[in-house]
Amino acid sequence: MNEHNHDHGHLKDAGHSHDVSQLSGKKIFWVTLLNATITIAEIIGGIVSGSLALLSDAMHNLSDTIAIALSYYANKIGQKPKDKKRTYGYKRAEILAAFINASVLIALSLLLIIEAIKRFNSPEAINGNLMIIVAFIGLIANLFSVFLLEKDSHENLNIKSSYLHLLGDTVSSVGVLLGGIAIKYWNVLWIDPIVTIAISLYILREAWHVTKTTIDILMQSSPSLDYEHIKEEIEAIENVKNIHHVHAWMTDEKTIYFEAHIDLSDMLLSEVQLVYNKIEHLLKEHYDISHITLQAEVDNCSSKDFFNS
């Protein structure tokens, strides 16, 4: 059995990634406080103005405040080192947080669509002036939050889920602001539920991608690799007769694990190590695989199928 941990295999700069994660935690903390303030303002403004769109934006912000706080906590847990209880580390905490965040957002968006349809059939009077003021405040605050997390959202799925929450709220605030203007100057009351539905559909699409990705990781689905090419390249290495019993999975969106049995020609142990080195170099450099575990054998397994054990 041979195992080499190449944490930099999937990311070209692992040290930079760690720094980004720590920085993201600080950003998330301040974004959470800012988002909580927006939520309170929009709940009060929505109730007083009678705007469903403003209340829907407040509900999004309320879920975001909880979700982002969860992301912050998960980010801190994810930075904990591996120990005897969690030999794979704690990065899955961030994946769990991302899954919960996105799932809640999907459920909330569906509820808002239902409520908007009811409001569309029975429009109510709305205070356009108050709606505009509160939406504008929310827009500025959300833009600032989005700016803080935009860069880190490309590096971390957990941060991305929080970023999508905030991006959705930014788009939502724009919609509510335009809706308030339409209501104030043209008394177009139906624009309020229309804006709500449009915002919710947008969030549904974005949140579904995060949900699907996190489910794949939590279910240990195989990462998208060219397995046929991997098999061809490894079996082309001298003294490698077959590669089988392959398992590949991810602990987070960056770290790929790969293990396999390698059927070799009869050779010295020192020669086996040279074959290991070639295979590990191939998998690390060509396929960005981070952790590689290989088991050498000579005509041991009865099944030589690539994925079957």
C-alpha cells in the first residue's frame, strides 16, 4: 500500500487557498452583521408599506443572515487540522453548510412564488415612497456585501453559496426599487408580485446548481475525470499489466481522492516504487488529483474490471 498526499495537486497554490479561506471567514462575519441590519429594516418597511416584494426581500435576507452565519461557522470548522477523529479533516462541514443554505433558499423561493400568485390575484395598496427608500438602502448594503465575497466565491463552494444568497438579494433589491418607482408614479400594483416571482425563479436556478454539486460530494459521487484515458495511460506504463478496483471521490469541491489496485509484473520492491512514482506524477499533473493511494499486486484479484472491487 502506498499513499502520498498532494494537497496542492488540485489547486495550483494551496498556500494561497488557505489564506483566502481565513480571509473569507472575516468577510463573512461582517457581511452577516450587515445582512441582519438589512433584514430588520426590510421587515419593518415591508409591513408598514404593504409591499410583498419588500417582505420577500426581507425573508431572503433573513434566510441569508442565518445561512451566512452558518457559512462563517462552517468556514472556521473547515480550517481545523485533521485529527484521530476526523482523519479526512473538517472540510465537509462547509459542504454541509452549502447544502443547507441552498436547500433552504429553494424552499423559501417556492413559498414566495405561491404567495406572489395569491397577491397577483388580489392586489393590495402599497406605499411606494417607503418601498423605494428601504429597497435603496438594501441595494447599497447588498452591493457592498457582494463586493466583499465575489473573489472568494470562485475558490470555495461554501463561500459561493453565501455569495449567491447575497447576489440574489442584490438583484432582488433592484427589482423592488424599480417596482416601487412603478407603483409610486403609475400605481402599477401588479408589478410587486411579478418582481417577487422573477426574483424567486432566478434564485431557484442558482441554488439548484449548488445543491446538486453538494449532493454529489456528500454521496461521494465520482468526480468528472476521463477514466478511460486514465486507464490507457497507466496501463501504458512499463510493467503495469492492469489497473482495477478504482475508487475516486471528493471531500470538498477542490480535493480529489483516488485509490486503485495495480497489477504488476513480478519485480523488486524498489522497482515497484518507481512505477508508483510515475503513476502518481501522471495523476497529479494531468488530472489534478490530490490524494493518491495505490496497492500493488501480482495476479491477486479475480476481477480486473476498472471500477468493480
